[in-house]
Amino acid sequence: MTLELYYTPFCPFCRKVLSFMDEHDIENILLKDKSSNAQFQDELIRIGGKSQVPCLFIDGKPLYESNDIIQWMKEHCC
């Protein structure tokens, strides 16, 4: 399973997801800071259709909303 989390460090919803990951030692997700790399911003829009973060791509399929992402992680990563 390929997991990629697109985020920005100044987004409170992204920080919520990242904090959850830290608290539960979730390290198998590739982090992509769209604010530091224009390519990540382009990928997010091209694949997901919008620039909203946080966005967790699960095998190429986007999942938006911090609470939904955390719930998915609870069910699959913890």
C-alpha cells in the first residue's frame, strides 16, 4: 500500500494529523510539504483535483479532511 500525506506546516488541520502520527509512531507515510516544493502542489492538484490539505493519498486515491484521515489511520495504521 502506498501512502502519501500532502500538508503544509502552518495549517492547523495538517498539524492535527501530524501530531496524531507522532503520538502513534506512524512513520510509513511519505510526507510531502506542498509549501516547500512546487512539484508537490502540482501533483496534489493533478491527482486529487484540488489543492486542499491535508490530503492522504491511499494507493493514489485522495482522502481529505483531518478527522477522516485520522480515523483511517486509527483503523489501518495503529
